[in-house]
Amino acid sequence: MRKAFDLRHPTTAFEHDSTVVAAMELSGKSWIISGAVPGVSRQPKKTLPVGDIAGVKAVLDGWVGESTRSGQRIVRIVVGFEAGRDGFWIARELMALGLEVYVMQAASIPVDRRHRRVKTDRIDVELHASRACA
């Protein structure tokens, strides 16, 4: 059974086989959530309406179920997203559901400027999820 995330206590070391990592890209039109799910070969992705906290939880629970059916035991769910105009209320809501949440300053996320490419929400969410598992 997972314990609720508590900022006052340090987290455990990152264990790839027992941790679902999700990255969210928040825009004014929709939210995109992408994940690295142990035991699932694809990188799942889902688009949700803005403000759908229950939908985020349902997507994560579904990914935990997929992982469990593949033989993995999930003990930790980590969610991250860039700080934005409304990022902190989302973090509080997700933490109230027992999730471990990290809000990142957009300027602190490394970007290779030599090969500049079009910035899209889809590219951002895939980059965040892949870096979290590195």
C-alpha cells in the first residue's frame, strides 16, 4: 500500500521497476499527461480537459493497473510539470490524492539550443517523461 507523499520527509531512491513517472504539459486548452510505466513497452499519453484532476488520477490508476498486470509492483507515483499561471493549485490537489508532485521552473529545464526545433506541448511532455527516467 502506498503512503501519501509528505514534503517533510525525504523520498526514497528512484526505483525504475516500482515507480510510475508522469509528466504533464498544462495549456489553456488541454492537459497532456505522458508516462514511463514499468512493464509497459509503449510510452502512454493521454489528453485531458483543463482542470480535470479526477481524470489525471484515473489515468495514473489505469497505468498502475497495466503495470501490475504485467507483473510489476508499483509503490510510488511521481508527477511533474512546469510551473505556470496555475501550477500550484494543481500540485496541492494531486498531493491531496497521495501523489508525489514536483513543480519545475521552466528555465531550469535543459534545452539543446544548437538544434532548435519547434516547441510543442507533445514534445515537452515526452522530453520531461524521458528525462525523469534517465
